Amino acid sequence: MKILLTNDDGVNARGISVLREIALQLSDDVWTCAPDSEQSAASRGVSLHNPVRLRKLEGRIYSVTGTPTDSVIVAMKALMPDSPPDLILSGVNRGQNLAEDVTFSGTVAGALQGMQMGVPSIALSLARGFQGAQSLPWETALAHGPATIKTLLDKGWASNVVPNVNFPDTAPDAVKGLQYTRQGHRDFQMTGVDRRAHPRGGEYFWLTYGAKKSNPAQGTDLRAIYDGYISVTPLHTDLTHEDSLSSFNA
């Protein structure tokens, strides 16, 4: 099995080295093509107005001067045009991709691009900030990643779907199991601005993003992570709200 790895935290991020360790437990044919710098929250951005450069770092590890979506496109079209991967893994992201996060996540975007190009793809993230840990428990992703991916491969999924995997920020032996979930919705605004005075006059803003707990329903990705489970949510790109469509057509 040929596996392609990408992410949005950058080719030198801890998460993609963890993902490589996970992938090597599934196959000895593992390739990496990821952004050369952090592209968190890049969503499905594509570099249409700037050239994208590809650089070989070592072995089968490459970087691109672009987004996660660029990375998958360049890998598929330039690195392996005649021998595409059998599986694309995007992550392991430094922080959760749950609820509304998935619409601007570069991690999810990399997997969506792989799916769009006909390759089964999985997004993987490691939650942080919920269980009081001072550092991210990468060992949890390492311990549970291979089995989670194998379980999904055994089950299979629709060609227009991306499984979105989130690991809880607990120790490996504290993980309670795996739940198949739907996308949740937070009951508060996560985003804000930090207004600051510019030393040369005027003002500027840093965008802020919170990570506190909401009060999600059972069966959602948020609730699973809060309760210490691995969450797997099947995502797809059809954002049509069917009830509204029916109402408009009534």
C-alpha cells in the first residue's frame, strides 16, 4: 500500500513525524509532501496567483511553498502522476478539528483534496486544552492511530467521504474507545480580536481563538472528545441544507 502524508502545521511539525511513524506500521511505501511553513486555518486555499515550488528534503519527504491543498495536488500531479497513492493521511494536527473547525481546517482540506482526486483520505487531529494536560500527548495518537486507520480501512467508506479522526488529549490508556459521530456545533463564538495601538499611529488587530468547552449533544464529535473517546466523523463537501432547499422550492 502506497501512502501519502500531508498536513497544515508544516513539514517539520511534530505531528507529521508522528503520522509517519503511524503510517510505517501500515506500509513501507510512505511519502510525505507538506507545506514548508505553517498553514493552519488555510482551509481549501489554492495558490493560483503565485508559483509553488517543490523541494526534496530527504528520501521520500518533500515540501512545497503553498497550502495543504497545493501539497496534495503537486504530489499527485508532479511526484506520482503515474503511480498514485492508495491512501492519503493528513495530520496529525496540533489541536482538534471539531464542529465548525472543519470548514477552515487545512488538515481536513488536505484530505478533502485527496478524496476529490479519487484517493481514499483520512484527516487526523489530536485535541488539546480539554483535559488539563500541560503538553500534547502525542503518544496517544501513536498508540491508537494504526488500529483506528485499520478499522476504517476494514469498514470502508463512500468515495465522496473523508473520515475526520480526532484523538482526545488523554494518556493512551485513558482513551475510552472509539465513537462514530456527527459534526457538532458550539454554543458560543470561538473567535475574537485583540485590538492594539500601533507605535506609528492607528491600530491593528490580532485575531484570537478560544478552546473552552461547550455543551454539545451526545453523538457529536465534541461530546466524544470531551468524554475521552476517539471521534470519527464522516465528512463530505455537499453543504446543501436540504430543509431550506425544500422550503425554497415549496
